Amino acid sequence: GNACCESFPQFSITITTVGRPVLVFLAPADGTSPCYLFSDQDTEGQIALQRDGANVGMYLCGCGNSSINWFSVPGSLLLLDTPAAGTHTYMLASIAGSGLTINNAKLVAFEL
């Protein structure tokens, strides 16, 4: 794991692969409410995508401006990963203190 990060356990998915590339992304959880990533004022909402506890992607979802709240679409968090064959768990983690909220989204992973 990474001591720098606070896990989002609700954004975790396990997939068993045969060794082909894996596409991982955030998608709307349903069709009834808007989905978004939100960063509070004065923060840069940094988020890590982890595979088996190690960062495989880092994303910036904020601007660090004291007068602006920042919204990003979940589809902007996208990764094409190349893990070895086996069972892998992907999870999102926020950099400690980044003030990030993820609303009405789900983590999706599938092997290509």
C-alpha cells in the first residue's frame, strides 16, 4: 500500500485476467443522478488508481484556487493497464488532505 493515500473502499473491483490489457475507468453508477468528481476550494483533488495496493495512475482533479470549486467528469479517469495474468484488485485512493469527493460513480475494469 501507499502511506500517502486514503482509500476509497467503495471504489474497488477485482478481476481475473489471462494477461491481456485491462481497461479501468469510472462510469456513472446509474442513470438517475449526476456523477462527478469534486474538489473543495483551496485543494488539488489528487487521486491514485491502484492495482494490488500500488499506484498505476495518478490524476489531478482540482486547481488549488481559493475561489473555485472544481468538478471533473468521471470518464476523465481512464487507464489502460498491462498486468500479468492472475487476479488483481483495482481501487481508488485520494492523496491525504486533497478534499476529493466522488459522487454517483462506479469503478469498471475489463480485459480487452
